[in-house]
Amino acid sequence: MGRYCVRVTTGAWLFSGSHNRVQLWLVGARGDAELELQLRPARGQEEEFDLDIPKDLGPLQFVKLCKHHSLVDDAWFCDLITVRGPGASEEAAFPCYQWVQGQGVLSLPEGTARLAGDNALDVFQKHREKELKERQKLYCWDTWKEGLPLTIAAGCQDDLPPNMRFHEDKRLDFEWALKAGALEMVLKRIYTLLSSWNHLEDFDQIFWGQKSILAEKVHQCWQDDELFGYQFLNGANPMLLRRSACLPSRLVLPPGMEALRAQLERELQNGSLFEADFILLDGLPTNVIRGEKQYLAAPLVLLKMEPNGKLLPMLIQIQPPGPSSPTSPLFLPSDPPLAWLLAKVWVRNSDFQLHQLQYHLLNTHLVAEVMAVATMRCLPGLHPVFKLLIPHIRYTMEINTRARTQLISEGGIFDKVVSTGGGGHVQLLRRAMAQLTYRSLCPPDDLADRGLLGIPSALYAHDALRLWGIIAQYVEGIVHLFYHRDDVVRGDSELQAWCREITEVGLCHAQERGFPISFQSRKQLCHFLTMCIFTCTAQHGAINQGQLDWYAWVPNAPCTMRMPPPTTKEEVKMATVMGSLPDVRQACLQMTITWHLGRRQPDMVPLGHHKEKYFSSPKAKAVLNQFQTDLENLEREITARNEQLDLPYDYLKPSRIENSVTI
């Protein structure tokens, strides 16, 4: 006879507990035993039982559980079960972190991470094969739009597997925040009902309610060239700017601009000329909103880096030259103020489109979803890479499913207020997909390719590289615990299947764009896993959070333009500027949605601080602890630096980076 101490932990979310009775069995190498206990798990509780079992079960392999119900199936969210057997110095952990429902038996293997074995009689090998077969039926691929990454097969969030759904706390907050935003929008519409909408100051009528400190700064200084240039380095979208290697071929300088050409060539030789080219938008169909055609441009901006690190615009070409306009007009800082301002507004509108669709939706959300679906289909719960990645795919499938049914769907938010809505947004995503390379998702490569390394005022670049290094060290620490040699990586069939699933299936044969279809070494695996975690955490944080600050003052980042781009500078009047910017209804909706999507989430889990204990070995826990320590050190570095800055850059402070794509 031996005494076993069993502890059962229930999730802390709303409705995690259950009124149904739960039955447990212990399964060991030498036998199994049904536990005689009355377990009706309560939310957020840890229940402990001491039980005498008449036989020696040997080393524990599984805990099996079954939830019985008579009339109502009251689902239970089980976090973790631990068991200390007779004479054992440590508890055996059986991670669950999933919903238990129905009357089937759920088997939880002992939680030590392990690679697949060749022994078909191994009980753990049989378990992982059975688990993957079940998961591949539950997690199926679907095509949302041809030419884009595949998605989870779910018509709406209710179709998702239960373990990929928002917990009730998150769902209630998400939906109540939408209702609160809708109410605020109605109040703003009422407030402006009898007011004029003829001057930039009229936007003040709706600039109240939920807004950040930086949003107020943008409100005050948005017309300044310095702030305009700053946003390319450290704003909501720091992903487009690059150092110029030559003057862009689309730039046609008309006669009389020899002095400007000489200045541009001088900056080019000094390495201080930069460009932002929005050519991806050229020729896209534009939206029609309430019967009114909307407009889109494909600007080119050339900027110079001052010795003090300030990035200032030198010229703006709103549209590329074409058959009807072989010399597209160039707008300069010396032009009439309203003409120069309207040119910058056109750039900010174009940046809104690329930021939201290419760099936010595609490069973080949709890529993260591919990783999530492939992980659930190819990696069993015992696999160390599954345990490494699972905290970083929390809620991603649901937030993306909601986006496809509410934000970018037919009749969704994009169709209602964004100039690329109505179909242009899908064409833009397809164009962006062709530019989605493996290097573009890895900051050391991407920043080098764009010539942005070593620029003191490039705060996104600095913090992204620091975070990449910290994540890479964490990944390497975990990988080296389980893969002692490169041939172990090559021989892991589950890992290789996961790699192929991402590149060939989810990303639609992305090996043509540099993504691997197999892993040949530990170094290659570590690099890919670092990219996965960085994309799902830091990169999404950098791209998502800025909406709250830079988009609240609508003229700084208009979602649509209601008049065509100007062709002459003298014709630009205040009526032209206001007639081009979003109307009051569009502006209110932009403010509401960007606040909702950019705000800090109440159940936010900071990077590296998930509470789930997927790894049970002391060495793996030590690697995670070091990761957390490194993040805390970086937090202090960024805080100290920001105290010296007029505009603090906070988006990559570890405490502000969410552990997965959840919003």
C-alpha cells in the first residue's frame, strides 16, 4: 500500500469550475488505480487529496479523467494535476490547460517534454500519435482568399475548437468595449450634428474620450515636419523606411530643380538620404462609401537625416509618373503651407493602408495564425517545441476569425470607412504576400536590408534587436536541452512535418521567398523559432500599440481620402484639405476602432510571464527564469533611456508586449 497526494488546479476564468462530478485514475508503469474521491472543481481553486492505494503503480505515466453529468454538461477548465507518490522526492506534473467536456476519458501524460521515439510499443509514442490524429480532425486549414495564407477552418468564432476560444472574461471585455465605443461614437455624432466641419480645428469636437498622452502630443504637433519624419522611425509603422542606395527611378525632377537634385545627391553620398515608397498601392481599386468614391495614392517621400538624428522630409511625390502625367508634381517644404500639409496628409493616409494591411494584418496576425494551426496539427503536447510555442498562440485564432467576420469582411469596418475597402484591401494583401520573405520577419536581416542599423534615433530598430537577442538566447537554451546534435534535429519527424506545414501549406509554398522546408541544424531551428516568438509578441506589440497614439487624431492618419490628390499647389485651400479628410462619421468610427484595437487588454499577459507550467524539468524552468530576468533588465534600460527623451518609445518595453496576438 502507498499514499499518493493528488492536487487538482482549476482555471481562474469565469465559468472554469464545474458542478459535474469528475472521476480520476492514476496510470503507472506497473498498474493503474481509480481514485475514490468526490471532485466538483471550483473556479480558481486548488484541491488536495491524500489517498491510499493498495498496490505499487510504479513510475506514473498518465492521469486519466472523466467528467460525469446527468442533465447538463458543465464544462470544466482544468489547469494542472500534480501527484506525489510514496517515497517520491518531487511531484509528477500532468499539465492540462484545456476544457474538459462531454463524457469521454481524457488522458494527461506526465509532463516531461520528450521527442518522439522509434519504439511503437512506447505508451507515450502511442499517445502522441493518437493525439495528433484527433487534432488534425479538429484543426483544419481553410482558404479565406486565394493567394493569401491559409487560416483555421471556422466560419465564425463559435466554430473554433473550445481551447482556442476567448475565455469568458476576455469575451465580455471585448464585446463590452465595442459597445462602449459605439456609444461614444453616437454621442460625438450628436455633439457635432449642428456644428460646422470646415476647419481642422473642427476635429477637436470629437477629440475627447479615450485617448493617450502621446495622442495629445500628436494633436498639438502633427503638422510639424519633425514629427512627420519621426513616425517613419518610431511611429505606428516603422517598417517601410529604408536608406537610399540611389535616387528612385520613379523620381522625375523637372527643369529648374537642379539645386534640389544636387542637394539630394549630396545627401545620398553622405548616407543621410532615406525614402519611403508606397508603390504597392499604385493602381488599386478604391472604395465607394455611401455612394461617394474614395481616393488612394502611391506616394514617394525622400527624407534627410540631420546630424542630431532628426529625420526631415525633403520632397513628396504623391503619385508615380504615368502616361497621363509623365512628370508628377513634387511637393516641397517651401511650398504654400496648405499644399505641403495636404501632401503629408496623403502620405499618412497611404501609411495607414500599408500599416494596417501589410505590416499588421498579414505580417503578424495571419503569419501567427499559420504558426498556431501548424503547431496544433503537427506537434503533440509532449514535444518541447509545442511547450515552447503554445503560450504564444493564445487567442490568436479567435481574434483573427473575428477580424475576418467583422473587420475585413464584406460590409465590415474596412468597407465602411477605409479607402482600400470594397476589395482593394484584398488585392493589397495579395501584393504584400508576394513581398513576405523570411528575412523581412527577422529584424537583424530586415533592418540590415533597409540600412537602418546603427542609427541612434531609430528606437524601434534598437529595441527590436535587443529583444530578438533575448528571445534567441531563450530559444537556444530550450532547444539545446533536447537537441544535443544537429542530426537529432534532422531526425525529428514531427518537427520536420511542422516546418513543411508552415512553409508549404500555411504560407503557400513560401520556400520561394526564403522560408525553410526542413531544419538541418540546431542553429537553423533556433533562428526560425526566434522568428516565430518575435512575430507573435514583440513585432505585434510594436505594430499594434501605436494605433492608440498616432491614429486618434484623425488628420495625422486618415483612414480614407474623399477627394483626388492635388495636381497643382496653388489650388489647395482649406476647403480642399477638409474635403479630402474623412467626414465626421468616418473620423468617429476610426477613433473608436483604433482605440478598441490598440488599448491595453485587461487580461494581458506580458512577454515571458505566462502562468502555465508546460515545462516541468528544473533545467527548462531555469531557462525561462533567465528569460524573465533578461526582459526585466531590458525594461530598466528602456525606462532609463526614455527619461532622457522628449518622445519616449514604449512599444517594445517588455511589460507592454503581450505574450501572443490577442487583439
